[in-house]
Amino acid sequence: MPKLLSKAQIERYREEGFVAPVRVMPKAEALALRAQLERFERDTGAPLKGDLRHKPHLLFTWLAALVRHPRILDAVEDLYGPDLLCWSSSFFIKERESPAFVSWHQDSTYWGLDRPDVVSAWVAFTPANTGNGAMRVLPGSHRFDQVAHRDTFAKHNLLTRGQEVAVEVDERQTAPLELEPGEMSLHHVRLVHGSPPNLSEDRRIGLAIRYMPTTVRQIAGSEDSATLVRGEDRFGNFAPEPAPPGDLDPAMVELHRRITERNVRILYRGTNVESFNDPRGAGLR
Ligand SMILES: O=C(O)CCC(=O)C(=O)O
């Protein structure tokens, strides 16, 4: 018996590589998460950028709770079983009327994971629609093997290397993943997807949370870490990550710095980019 998804939704994920929308929390709770983020941004005087967009669940208690949200985990368990790691999380924030975009890509390209049993839960803090740069997906493309990508390092591309699939994507075959605040979409790590700029008068904010069963391994870096969010880890393929005891706890800030450095070495391997804040890299800036 599935815990949250219907049989039809599970079938859709298997056949088409995505499911949306799935309600995670009431709209008011998602707007409260947005307010938390924007309070931090007001206090620091700038939009969240660079390293802080990467694995922020290790820095903020309210995101540590989100990656452990029972409804998200129930849905992920319906797809990948009861022993689950959160490998990563990333804020995808598009400012109002901004040129930021995401090129057509498969997530699996540079993550270094040994097999494509990985799903992203993209949780909406604001509406995501065709007017403000919602994701679009190519249904069924998760069945492709790994497709060749080229790195563009395009200035406004939110991906780390501005990577894009080296084949033409016919936009007429793609579908939008429109969400209301508090809803999520689920997409497979091999699904070809991307998103256009936000032409609206408000920000578009989502947290993409990457989940996988504990059996997956990292094969591109000597060491990697992940957060056990449900069940038991009988494989120990990833160093365990603790939950932050408070927002920006100094020990967690230091751990996040070390983990981010290691992740940069995996994600930017073969380039000379040294950090998410490095102007030579695209993405998450
Ligand atoms: O937020 C977006 O527009 C794109 C997100 C994305 O590429 C991802 O979650 O893998």
C-alpha cells in the first residue's frame, strides 16, 4: 500500500519520470518559510547567493525540518523504499523580471552517483507558473541513458556549469510543472528539464531536495556525505550529516564549509572553478 502517492502517480513517475503537483503543506506554511528566508536576507542585506544556496538544510533548522517533512518522505518512500538519504538541497531563486534561467539538462550529468535511483522534490515557496519561469520537463526522457552535455558557463544560467543537453529539445513536446506554494513536483534524475526566465513582478522561489535510497554510491569523489532522513543506513556509502541544533550554529557552519568544498570538487571536476561563489562558474550565484 503506497503511503502518499496514488498508484496512478507512481505509474506516471515510472512511465514519464515526474509527478506534479503534490501538496506537502498548507499554503500559509510555505509562505511562512518564504518569510523566514526573506528575514535572513533582510538581516544580511542581500539575496541568498553562492554557498548558502547549497545544502542550506545543514545551516537552518527550518530547512532541516523541511527535508525531513513526513509528507515529502512518504511520497519518496513510495518511489524508492523506506531507507532514504537526502543527498543535497539547492535553492533555485529567480528574482522578479530577471534573466536567470535553467538550460535543458539531466541532473545525473555531474553528480557522480553510481546509478539513476535519485528523485528531486522541488518544493514551492511561491507560485511557479509559466509566467514566472516554472520548470518544464520532457516526459519520458528519464528512460534515455546519460545524454552528452556541453558546458556553457552562461552568465545567467543557474546550473553550476551552465550545462545543456547536446541534442535539440522540441519545446512543443515539453510540459510545465505548475505549482502553488506548499506543493511539490517530483522528478527523476535522468529527466530532461529546464526553465525560462521569470518575467513576473515577484520572485519565484523553490527548494530542490535530492533523495535516494541508501544503496546508491558516490563514484566521482573520494568522499561524500548525506543526511539519513528515514529508516536505516545499512550500507554506509556516505558520511552521515547531523541536523543543525540552531540556525547558523558555528560547528555546522564549519561542517557545511567543508562539505561544500568537497561537493564543489565533484560538481566542477575537470574545470578550474573553486567555489559556488567563484565568478568563473555559472549557477547558484
Ligand atoms: O528551479 C528551476 O527552475 C530548475 C530546477 C532544476 O533544474 C532542478 O531542480 O533540478
